Amino acid sequence: MDLTLSDEQQAVRRMVAEFTNREIIPHAAAWDRAEQVDLSIVKKLADLGVFGITIPESHGGSGGDHLTYCLVLEELGRGDSSVRGIVSVSLGLVAKTIHANGTEEQKAEWLPRLCSGADLACFALTEPDTGSDAGSLSTRATPVEGGWRIDGAKMFITNGTWASVALVFARTGGPGPKGVSAFLVPLPSEGLQVTEIHGKLGLRGQATAMLSFDDVFVPSSALLGAEGQGFKIAMAALAKGRMSLAAGCVGIIQGCLDAATGYATQREQFGRKIASFQLVQQLIADISVEADAARLLTWRVADLIDRGEPFATESSTAKLFASEAAVRAANAALQVFGGYGYIDEYPVGKYLRDARVTTVYEGTSQIQKLIIGRAHRRERVRVRGQAS
């Protein structure tokens, strides 16, 4: 893997970094307090082509590779994870999934609108009683003349109150993963109630909602992929989504490094800058190492995707490490700031609150360890089989 960024990748990185410094960072604390991102940021991001990265221009996208996509999410994560989540869900989990699995009609209907930022999308998998065990979801789609009727509930849905389309996973067959199918459900729809969730620890500016389906009709054309393939589609989406989340966590870690270094070189105690104290240097060094390691693990996933190689295990590895490292980095940065890190005048407290949920959603750290452990077990069995 060549770690040298192309001129185009460097240009995109600079563009989004400047945008983040100008349009996001000055407002992040206020959005956090208000529990509401200013949605005008969506059009501004769309004008940069952010919502179409990796989607071909023929479908309304702006093209580009997955490393460029990661660079963009790093910068947005550095600015505000609530903004990063808008992009990584609407584009990363939904638009890419439509591009990979949709009919030409579905692509034509939704991709230009999502890539232009005219519409946002949400990914409706998690349920009130079903988190990590997604294969046991209970939302049901019943076949009727001309389509399906959906009943059930989805929980903790990012972009839920802002989205114009939900990628909904519902049971169309028997128990277990093979009984799950995927549907593109327009919002609003008759019988679909959206309730925003307030009082979150982090990602407070991001719209998080509960979706309640009461006999919601969708036409046959709303089925995404084949019937019974929904769980497979969801897992494929999450494999790429974990790379997106890892990239956002790299941004958090980088933000912590920048903030801690800047503060330590200005703050004086005992007659000298605290950056001169070795134990403060240790905290900063730890954050720096976490940033480099998380970034390289994430870039590896992007490289594998762009080369058409298997990447699911590597994506889980990147997500596991980067999310846990973001929590450690934010905690270390807060320690550098001391009491000032505990108030929202400075960004490190928000970094810590936003980082915490990254170890939970899109697969908990424990689920990532199971995925990684099972992959090594399968590889060991395969090697033994070849040897015999």
C-alpha cells in the first residue's frame, strides 16, 4: 500500500479541513447545547460534493475512492461528530447500499437526490429489543396486493427526523437472519411516526429518533435486493460503515491532539509552560500514537475496498481500535486541560462524550472482538485443512 496521498486527495483534504475550521468548529459547542445542528450545513456540504463521494457521476455522485472518503470523514469528525454522522449514515450506510443492491429504477430515484444533499437517508436496523442480535429483529413486512405492509419499531435511528427515505430491515420470512428483507421507505409515510430522542450523552446535535410503523404500505418496488437478503445487505453495509466510523474516530483523536498540544504550549503552572513537564508530554505522546495507529488501520480498509479485496475483518479491527482509542485520547486530552477540560468552553469534554458512543453503535467493541476472533478461527481451520 502506497501511503502517499495523491494531489487530488490532498486537495480534498485541505478543502474539507478549511470548511470544517470555518463552518463547523465555531458552531459545534452551540449546536451541542441546543441539541440541534443547523441543517444549512447539509447544503454547504453538498456544494463540496461530500454526499456523492465514491458514487459514480452517472448516478449523480462525485466519484472518488474510499481513501478520499475517509479523509473527508476524518476532518468532519475533528470538527463535530454530529455532522460527520449525517454524512456517514446518509452516504455511507444508505446511498452506497442502494448503489450496490438497487435496481436501476431505485438508483435513478434516490441516488441523485441523496448525492446532491437534496434529501437525507437513515438506516433503520436497530429495534427497542434488538441491538447486537440484529438477526432476531421483530419488525414485520406482510405481503399484500401490490406491495407490503410494515409493522414494528426502530430505535436510535440517526437522521431519523431529517431523512426523506429510510432503509428499513423487516422480517418477511421465518426466524433468524434468512427471514429478513430490506425496504426503501419514503418519509413521511402514512402510519409512520417519527419521535426524536433527546437527552443523549453525546452526538447531541445529531437527530436521533424512534420510528414506529403501524400498517405502513410500501409498493413491491420498495424491496431492496432479493427477498430474504436483508440481513446480508445490512451486514455488508455495516462492514463499510465501520470504516466510516473509524475514520470519524481518527478525526476525534486528531482533534484531541491538536487541542491538548495547543493548550499545553500556552498554559503555565509552576512558572513554566505545562508542555515542558514530562508527564504532560507522555499524555500528548500517547494521543499521537493512537492517532497514527487508528489512521493506518482505517486507511488499510479503504485500500482493500478500492482494490476489490475482502475487508470485513479489517474493518472490524479498525472500528474496534479507533473507537476505543478515541475514548482514551479524549480522556488524556481532558487530563491535560485539567478543570478547564470539564467545561464546554473547550472541545475536549465534547470529544469524550461523542467518542463514548462509537464503542457501542454499528457493532459494540465486544461484537467486533467476536468477529475478529471468529475470522482467525476460520483461517486456522482452513490452513489445517490445506495441510491435511
